[in-house]
Amino acid sequence: MNFSVNFQLRLLVVFYLDKDFFCKNREFVQVEFFNSLLLQKLFRILELYYDKYKGLPTLTVAEEEIRRDTSFIHLPEEQPLQQEFAELVLKGLSELQYIKDEFIKFAKERTLKKVLSDKSEAIDSGNFDELFTELKQESRKFNYATGGLVGDRVFSLQNLREIYAEKVGIMTGLPLIDTVVGGLQKKQLSVALADTNVGKSFLLTHIGGAALRQYRKVLHVTLEMSLARTLLRYFANLAEPQDEITYNKILAFARDDQESIYEYITLLEKKYEGYLNLVEFPTGKCTLQDLENLLEKAPATELLIVDYLELLKPPQKRDALRYEMSDITVALRGIASEYNIHVATATQANRQSVNKRIIGKEVTSEDYGKMRIADVGIGMGQTKEDALKNEVVLNLTRSRNSEKNVAERYLMDFQHMRMKFLMQEQVIQH
């Protein structure tokens, strides 16, 4: 089983709180279960902790109290051991102070003991997947911390390690994003805003293809087009000029030169297999939990593409659609932060966007807040004349860390499923 570091840390908390559970399952969970040196160290410390705990004269009384009361209990006899445990955890690891804070915060929740009590049958029968799923689901309600200061002081360059380690965001081949914004950064949400049939899915596929060519791992969730149609776009997008492959040539595979298509797909497999995870959900059926489950199964994902926002199932039914859209957008940004990835999606513009060249966030349909929540917002504008020439104007309508209202004109190359920069576009009142 391959679980996230956060989940492995929570499993250690379970062992810390429930002595019976630890003793019963000690033979099933070995130190190799934990895939980081820090967590392996914590596990070994936990083993030492229990060796000492067994010698306490109030062992029977403590276990009886735990069975009768699901709250977090501090027995007087345990206080010195708990302090020693905390010191051992932090010994030589002062830069990871947040682990202690989150560990204790999680441990003090009544929810944890309640789950252990409710799932006692699952524990007895060895159904640990059911237990782990329930613990993970419940723990999300109160522990979303993603980290703290790395350096001993606030004004330390060590605290910028996240930025320097990334070096550069995912490049898209679109100067508007790459030059002005600095690429697609981790822990951020970008939203493309456009009217129907302007090219939202086209833009998202272009971005996904650009990421793949940099060997960045992409999870593309399609809620509108079929998996096969989306994959066909990627086949065309990833072709190099010397491949002489186009969208129509792949589409006409049955009657055209099949051998060259076979050779091309074999080449794609050698270059990019394992970097693209493509999943299709029926419209309105994909939940935010489904997205998280996919990310748990693909922990190396760097870019999540969701096509598109309105087609996700909201976490709860609200009186107005705009509130549901706001809930979804907030949750998507939370996913970007929690999983340390970039999330790219698209949303629908209202009727005021029809036949407009420059699209601003004020033409967002339903909930204007969708664009306020996003870190990067890109308006896609297209007049009737633009549509005849397969051109579109991208306007940077939202950016947290750069100038805004920068616009550029692009050609939509449907044969290669890419967007090609044409010229800078002047932004006037819109």
C-alpha cells in the first residue's frame, strides 16, 4: 500500500493513542511501511515508547479508561513519557517544529477515538482499508495545515525554500503565462474564462501537452469530451514537425497510412508513458473526493487539469448555483495547496462575453467569486471575425503576483492542437 506522508503520520498518531491497536497490529505494520526517514524514526521511537509504557503500574487502569471514554486522556503517570516522546521527535529536527504541533493537534481530537471505536469490527477482522479510509476522511475536517516556517527565524531565506526548490513553474508555451506570470506555480489555481465554443478545452489540452513535453506528470480529468477524443488531441499536440502527424491524419487512421501512425504512437509511448493520467467522468458525476482519490493513487502528479468547473458535482446542494460554484472553486484551490500541485480548470462566461475581444472577470457567469478565488485568471475573447481566422485573444484578467490586463492574440492550430503566439494585443476599457 502506498499512502501519503500526511496519512502515514496520522497512522503513527493512531498507534500512539491506542495501545491495544498498536500491539495487535505490530506484526502487520513494519518500519518499511513508512517511506521517509523521518517517519521511520518516529515509528522506532514509538516502539521504544511502548516498551517503557508496559512497565507502568497503572497500565490496566489506563486501558480500561480508554475503552470507556473516547476523549483524549492524559494520565499523570504518562506525562513524563509524553514529554520524552515529544523531545525525541524533535531531537535534531528543530526545523520541523510544525510536525509536533500538527501531531498534538490531531491527537487531541475526540474524532480519532470515535472512529477507532466505530470501526472495532473492521479492526478485529483485519479490514484495515476500511479503517484507514474512515480515519483519512474524518481527519480532513480538522487538519489541513500544509507546513510552517523552516528556518529558526522568520526573516531567513530558508523559509523561501519552496520557491527556490521549484526553480521555475510549468511552462505553457504562452508568453502571457510564462513571461508575465512566471509559469504555472505549485499550490495555485488557474481558471480560464470563456463563452461556449471559444476554446476552453483546447487551451487546457495545450497546457497539458506543454507540461508533458517538460516531463511533468499530468492528471487530466475530462467531464465533457470523451477520453478517446481528449487523448486524440494529446496525440496531435505532442507531435513534432518531423513526425508529419496531424489531428486529421490520426482521425483518418483506418483509411490512411496506418504504419506511420503505429510508429508515431510507439514513439509517444517511449517518450511519455507514465507522465499522463487521463480519466473520464460522466458530466456532473465527478466529486471533489474523486479528484483527491485520483491524486492519492498518483502522488507524483504536478499538474491537475479539470475540464471544466461547472461540470463537477458540488460538495453539497445549495439554494443557488453561484454558491455551489464558489464551494467548488474554494475546494479546488485547497486541493492545489494540500497536494502541492497546480490546478488548471475553466469556467463559463455569461452572455455579455459574446463577440467580445477582451474578456474580463466581470463577465463570469453565476458567481464572480470564482475568479477572485483563483490565483491566475485568463479571459478568452473571440469576435466573429476572430472565429473565422481561428484566432483568440487571451487577457490576463487576474494575477496575484504580476501585472494584470495584459493581452495577446493567438492562432488556434487545430491540426496540431496548439496555440501559437501572433502579437501583443492592446487592452482598452472592457
